[in-house]
Amino acid sequence: MPTTTYHGSCHCGAVRYEADIDLAAGTSKCNCSICSKARHWGTSVKPEAFRLLSGEDALRDYQFNSRSMHHLFCGSCGMRPFGRGDIPELGGAFVSINLACLDDLDPAVLAESPVTYCNGRDNDWWHAPKEVRHL
């Protein structure tokens, strides 16, 4: 799959963005406490491949644990359309895109995208968790 520009938003539409994403490069599902509770299915792009179109003032920031990730959410509807992080072991700065918030992503394309399972619960990012069916 080639890189495609997708458009995303929160539920109420206050936060809107576009991102250049190559879904063939992979998506991820994580079992850490926040991702598993939110059922987050995402992919990451470099900051230069992401453009916030509107809603910076609507975003709220939640951080926990290592504070290396900004779990951003809309202060109006509560959706988490994307987040920002900087983790040197994972290649430095990135934007984590919530694939469920992409408005123009064909579900058939998403279903064909490879998935990597991350063991964030045990801070073991290099190995998949033993159980992934619930993710």
C-alpha cells in the first residue's frame, strides 16, 4: 500500500487532522493499561507527516507513568484522536494515530493492514504479549 493522506477527527468534530500513513508498514495494538481500556488500535507517523487542522485549544493532555507519551483527548467529547510521544528506543518523536478516528479509512483496507501486538503492560516492547485475542 502506498502512503495515503487520511483525515481524522474527534466525535464532535472540534479536533480535525490529516496524516500521511502507510498502513502496509503496520499498525499496533497494545496491552498497557490505557490502550487496553480504550481498545486503541493505532499506527505511528513522524511529526512531519501529521497536520493538526483545527482544535488545538480543545485538546486536553493526560500523562502517566514515564510521561513520555501525551495521551491527548477532546475536552468536549472525550475522544482520543491522536497522541504525541518521544521515545528514543522507538525511533524518537512520533504521533500515534487512533485508526478508529480516521474518517476516510475504508474498513476493508484496515482489515488487511498488518498488526503488531505490544506488551506495554510489562514494559517489554520488543516481545508480543502471550495473549492477544482480547486486543
